[in-house]
Amino acid sequence: MSNNSNEGSGSKQVEYEEHIPLKYKFGVGFANAGSSLMSTIGLGTIDVFYIKIYGANPALLAWSWMLFIVWNMINDPIIGILEERTKTRWGRRIPYLRFGALPYTLSFILVWFPFMQGEIGLFFNHLLMLYVFDTFFSMIGLITFGLPAEMAITAKERNRITVFGVCFGAIGMISRWVIESLFLAGDNPNQLVFQIVVTIAGIISGLLIFASSYYIKENLYTQEEEAFGFVESITETLKNKPFLIIEVVIFFMVVITELLFTGFIYLFDYVFIFSELSIIFLIPALIIMITLTIYANNKIGSWGLKKVMILGGLISMIGYIMLFFVGLANNSKIPFEIGTFGIGFVGLGLLMFMLNQSPLMGEAIDYDEIRTGKRRETTYSGVNALITKPAVSIAHALLLGIMGLYGFQQGVSVSNQPASVATGVLIAVSIVPIICIIIAIIGLYFVPLEGEEWQAKKRHLQEIHMQKEKDYVESMRQKQG
């Protein structure tokens, strides 16, 4: 392992070379692909499905999301700490991926077959499925979120692992947009075909998660460490000041991404027209966006995580401004290709952020290990969810609430909705995110984990990890011999 020094403006970033085998990165990719496909469709498309197929009341669904916050804030820390305390011959993480894939898949499929009808019945069915499905999502999602921090110590290698996770996870995001556009957009959604497609998607996702359990790397020595109790684990986590600052950043970025992903179908309903010509513009835009993202993330060693993420925020802000004014300048739906540039900037900026969100959290976990001497990835994933998961509910409630303020009428077809609804959609998916980006950038500015002194601490931490691994292997030999 060799030292590698790079000097950025304002501070000297010093990292050493680290390499995680490719098969483990693919394991993270498989887990993220399966979990992302189910979670983005399950928690993202549920509102569209209930409203457009069953005529559910948007106001009641908004209340369902707000009531869901209570459970959403409780279940993630509990599950995260339980996973931290798990001790099996497979490790702490693998059993949940291997044996949790089936119930996760079944709960996802149940989302699309509501057994309670009527306005009130759909409200309770919606709320129940949020509770059940999100519990199994948390069980898997806390692990996939924390894996880069467990598998690697340098920001650069964590980013490389995260690239696999995000790129494979993008399959879920793209699949959601395609499935919504094909089967739920417009005035005549195809219920039966949609249910068949998402059922098949759920089965494939479950198989990917199951397969991933054979291709991830765990630090098995962590099982030998005495874990904190529940209360102490929470309080020690909340003493981590850099983590709390990072949580502010992640909270508002979650609101942004949820508004974009959830509002995408409404952009197609009220703002854009997607055609064959749109694909011609979309493909090169995606290629350019991915290329620039890779270039920016290769600069992490010299620029640092903070600067790359701040740059991503500024780029996406430009895209949101373009998107808003292009949509607002037209009194009727416009071709998607006209908005491609704005959406491209938004996508590029958000990709730069999403790829570095997990590595940034890894820095906070490293800081905690230096403080406490314990490695607690899923505890941090759980407390992260405690703080940021309400952002998901808030985003859904904001979108539905703003659409309601701008005249959205329950039970009325898309073509018969007031023209003002399009303005409401634009405000929800562009103006609100701009405000959130400004707050996130301010938060990033105050994150202190950077510079030569911090990198020296991380190098020492890696030496500790290597020694713990050697001690663990030796202890296993003594037990067996």
C-alpha cells in the first residue's frame, strides 16, 4: 500500500492507494440494483398507482406519508443496531441479504394488490404497506448504504465501490421511469400489465439481492468487538458533530431526489411530451452526463469530497433554473428534447452528489471509530434514516400539497385538469429543490473532515484495521487447532 499525495486549493489531501477486488464491487452492485428497483418503485410509484388506478384522495395520501414518519423514524435505528449486534458464521450483514430477500420481495408485490377499497380503505391500505414494505427495505437498505464504508477506508476507493452501487442502482430508477411512462402515464393507465411487470421486477430484484450475499466482503473481526447498548449507541452517534452536519446536507438532498423521482411522471403528464425524437437527444445527454461525472469523481483525491459535491449542487441548481423557465414559458406541453439540457444539468449535478453521499458518511463513521474504537456502519445508517427518512414523507407531502394548491382535482383525468397544475408541478420539482440545494451547500461548507491531518488519522485507522484482521485470523486458528 503506497502513499499518494495530491494538493488541492486551500488544503493538502493525502491518501494512500487501496484496492478492493472487482467481485466484491459487483456484489455491492447486485445488492443495490435489487434494492433500488424495489424501493424506488415501491415508495415512489405507490402514490401514482393509488391515485390513477383507484382514484385515491391525494390529501389523504399526504396524511399517510406524514403518519408514516413516526414508524420510519423508529424502525431504522432499531434495525441498524440489531444488525450491528448480529453474530453469525456468515457475518453481520450477509444473513440479512441472503434470508431477507424473500420477505422484501413479497412485501413489494403486495403493494400493488390493495385489499381495502374506498377512499378511507385506500388510505389505510397505503399506510399499512408503507409500514410493512419500508421495514424490509430498511433491513436491506441500511446494509447497502454502509457497505462502502465497511469495505474500504479511502474516500477514493469508497467512491469506486459507490460507483458500482449507483450505476447498478440506476437500473431501478430508470426502470421506474420507463414502467410509469409506459403503463401509468396519461388518461388510460394499464393496471393488469403494470401489476404483472412489477411482480416480475420484484422477483428479479429479490434474486439479485440473494446472489449479492455471496459476493460482498465483511470485516469479520468486528463481531469480536463488544457492541454498545441501544441507548448508548444512539447517544454516542449523536455526539458526532461532523455526522450531524452531514445529516443536514443529506436531509435536503433526499427531499430533492424524492421530488425529482416522484414528480417525473407528473412532468410527463403536464409539462413534457416524450417521443422517438426525445430518445435521440436523451442518449448523448446520458453519455455526456456519465462521462463528466466520472471525470469529476476522479478528482476527489485532489479536490476533496466537499468540493466535488458543492460543484454538483451548483450544476444541478443551474439545471433546475433552466427547467423551470423553459416549462413556465409555454402555455401547453412542450417536446421533452427542449427540456433535455436542463434535465441533463440536474442529472449531472445530482449524480455527483449521490456518488459521494455514502463516502461522505464513511468519513463520519471513521471519525466515530477514532472516538469510540468501534466500527458501526449500520448504526449510522439507521440513525441517518432516523433523521433523513422523514424527508421522503415531506417530499411526497410537498408534491401532493403543491399540486393541490394549484388546482389538482381528485378523480379528474390528466387532460381535464386545470392548466395551473403544470405550474404547481414545476414549482414542486424545481423551485423547492433550488432552496434545498442552497441549504445543502451551506452545510457542506462546515463539514470539517478534510486536509492532511485528517488523512493521517485515516492512514493510522487503516493500520489498526489490518492489525485487527490479523489478530482475528490468529484467534480463529487457535480455536480450530
